[in-house]
Amino acid sequence: MADHVFEAPPAGANPDWTIPQGWDRYTPEEHATWDLLFERQSRLLPGRASEAFLKGLDVLRLERPGIPDFDELSDRLMGLTGWRVVAVPGLVPDDVFFDHMANRRFVAGNFIRRRDQLDYLQEPDVFHDVFGHVPLLADPVFADYLAAYGRGGQRALGLGAIKKLARLYWYTVEFGLVREAGGLRIFGAGIVSSAGESLFALDDPSPHRIRFDLRRVLRTEYRIDDYQPNYFVIDSYDELLRTTVKTDFAPIYAELADMSDIAPGAVVDGDELLTRGTGAYHAARQAAE
Ligand code: HBI
Ligand code: FE
């Protein structure tokens, strides 16, 4: 696994795993890595990313050069939706993750990937977390959804249902698509922070694009090591918020407990397919292995 996964808060971290961002310790090369990634994505995303994402980049002034200072970013974000960005050394335990989220604190890695990891790294660095996730936190509806997700995560911990709930996060917050402006747009941070997947998710004939359905998503496994074999499409952030706030998940977890999981890339009865994928990308990767 990644070299930023810790069993206990590392030396210097607070009990809630937060650490000082250490903004003045970033080197010019690290700022230049951010600028390189930012420039590449901001060329790709107009017309491809959700309007709310592009608006968030603008209102949070993320187009300014260099790695953002979390305190400045949080001041602006607080005024908009009550969210803050707090620095952590890497992946934090689920209960810590959900507690911060339920209290509108977005945990962001303070390290940035190396030049030889530009196209992919398994752990959330500052570009994935801040460029990928933070712009949508400026949208009031999405901001409420994520806080509701945090509360849902705390409940799911009690019900031993984290594995299922993590799928909702994965297929929306990380890899979600939204119907917008007469087409499909990206809102998932994992896509929007990746040059290759920003193209693959919308243009490639290989993945399925399936209409979002809560039960279907909670049953569907996902891959963490490559592009997604399927994406789920919502109609609006309102739909996500309503689904998460008005639904009592406990009976759904019970209902799904004796139903099988669905493999990534599978199509099942009841799926409303916006596009049925060819699966060619993953078939070729399989053949190459
Ligand atoms: N920790 N820093 C960090 N960032 C994440 O995105 C994250 C995490 N811990 C757990 C986690 N994500 C997911 O497993 C949640 O779905 C629980
Ligand atoms: Fe993420």
C-alpha cells in the first residue's frame, strides 16, 4: 500500500490526525508540480467538468499559481458553505475520516506526488484532495451532501456497513458523473484530477454509464488500481442530497445483506444504461497482464 498509511497518528500529528500544512516548507519544484498538474487539467475540463466544479475553482481562486495555503482557502470556503480544509499526513482511519467530514472539515494530504507519479498515484495527495475535491465544497448542495455523508459514515460504522457505504462515496464523490447542459459532465474527484480518466470517463466506448440507483451502487464493488469499468450518472446534486438525507440506510443495509455484490463492469437487470460499454479497455489490460 501507499507509504502514507499510518497505524497511529505519526509524530507531531494531533489526536484527530491533523498536522500543520507546512505551506512555507514547499519547495519551488513542489509548487511547479502543482502548476503543471493544474495547467493540464484546466485545459481539459471546460465543457467536461460539472459547472459547479468550474465555478468552485473560480470562487476559491484556485487558478492562482502554487499549492494553495489551506488557511486562506478555508477562510474563503467557510464564508461560502462552512467547510474548512485541514491537513493530514495521508489516509486516516475511517472513524477519523467521517468525524471530520460530519463536522465540515475536509481532510487533505499536504504532500504532493513526485514528477514520476504525475499520471497516477494510489494515495490522495494535495492535488487529488484540493484540486479534485475542494471546488465542489463551494457548492451549497454538494457541501450539504458531503456533511450528510460524514454523518452517514458515523452511523454505518456502528452498523458495520462501512464497506457498502464506501461504495456510495466511491461512485459519486470520487468517480461520479452528472447529467448537465444536455450532456454528461464529470464531478468525481478521482476523475477530475486525472488527465487520462477525464477523457476516458466521458469519451471512451469501453465503460458502462449507468443511471444512479442507491441500492445498485451499494452492491457494486470497485477497482482502486485502474480506470473504472463503470460510472454512475446522477441528474443533480439535489438528487444525491435527497437520497442521502431522506433515506434511512439501516433497512437498506439489511435488505442488501443477503444479496450478492455486483462485480465492476457487470450489467444487471434493472440497470438503466446511458451507454453500454464495450469493456475493450479492461479486456486489453487483462490480456496484457
Ligand atoms: N483518509 N485522508 C483520507 N482521505 C480519504 O479519502 C479517505 C481516508 N480514509 C478512509 C477513506 N478515504 C475511505 O475509505 C472512506 O470511504 C471511508
Ligand atoms: Fe478522494
